[in-house]
Amino acid sequence: MKRKVTVQHNGADLEIELEGYLPEAEVESAYTPKAKVESLIREEKAKAKRSALAGALADEEFRTKALAQWGIDPNAKPGTGGGKLTDEQIAAMQKEIEAKKLNPLMEENATLKQSIASLHTKVLHKSILAAAQAAGVKPEYLTALPGGGAPAIISMAAPAFGYHDEHGEFYQKNRAGDGYEISPSKEAGRMYATVDDYFGTLAKDKEYARFFEKTTQQVGSGRPRLDGTQDQQVIPNDPMSIGANLEAIAKGTAMVAGT
């Protein structure tokens, strides 16, 4: 089909004919867009593939050859290599895996937990001895008898403490046993009562005076006495506490626990 169009050339109108021109309406009615054609081709290929697969699966000769190629015996009994595993075989495999892999890991984990618990116990016992000595507990409670067990103060005080996993510290348990006692210390950042706090509180309690040596030093108060001298305050043995109380330690009004 031809179409006449007018163009300008050197200021003059020229009429020319265009070959192969198709009106838009004719294109839309007579031709299919390329994208749609490609989509139709993909759909037809997929249909052909599904049809061929269904036909192959229905073909007995094809199934026989395919199973032979894959090394599968369709007549094999369950658990003999060609069929499914029996429940007994699955259970046996699980036991074998547990015996070779899981059980050794569980034993190793239990051993590790036991070692960590033992280390925590040693740390607690040392902390109790240091804090008790600093608080003025009588020597007979701090010394173990020859061939005997731990000093008496350890067996007496150890059950009062629990390990806080998140803080990595031992704190005094509350009476309900579901938490920790609040620390009596006004030191910033200290939330729960430590071993030092525990013995510092006992040293001030008349009910437990029989466990402490009679001395003019009143551990933990740091307050002036009537005789003009001053009580010696016990400072926890950690860098932050020591740094915050250097002046008091230098003056002799405070001492570091365990020293």
C-alpha cells in the first residue's frame, strides 16, 4: 500500500509517495506483537513437555528401561536396596548416628560443664576466705584441719551465694532463693550484694558477733568513732573500686579486701 505525504524542500512543498505503509488499524487487526508470540511459544513448549512426560510414564517399555538405567529394582522388598527403608532400619540408623556423633558430643559437653562448675566453686571459696579474713572472722573458722576438708567458714557461707551467668559473678541469694539481695553499697554500678557485702553486713550484726574477733576496727563503715579514730572501710578488690577510693586507702581509712 502506498501513502502520499507532503514535505518541504528549499521552501517549497513536495508531495511524495511512501511504499509499504500500513495504517495502524490494519496492523493491530492483522499482526500479533512479538512479546505475545514468544509467550505463546513458551506455553506450547511447556504443554508439549508435560504431554511427553505423561506419555513416557505411561509407557511400560520406557519405565522398565529407565528403572534399569537408574539401578532401581521395582520388585525389590523394602530395605533390600531397591525399595524404601523399613522403620527398623531407620531406627537402627538413628542409633548408629547417636552412638558415633551425638553421644560423644553430649559427654564432652557434660565434662566441660563440670569443669566450669568446679572452677566457679574454687573462685567462690577463695572469695569467701578473702572477704571473711578482711571482715575480721576468727582464725579458727578460716583454717582447715590437717587432713580435713575446707575451712569451716566456706561450708557455712558458700550456700548463701549463687552464680549470675550474665554478670559472671557470685552474689548473695535472697531468702526466697529466686533472686539476689540488693547491695548495701552505694558504689555506682553495683546492683547485688557481693561476698564482701555479705561479710561486711555480718560484721555489723550483733547476732553474729561470736564469729568475729573483738577489735576496735568496725569493718565497712568508714565512720568516726567516739575515741577520735575512724573505722576502716573495706574496699572490694577490683580496679574500679580501688581507683575510686585511692585517697581513703592512702589515708588508712580504707583497706582492700583480701590484702
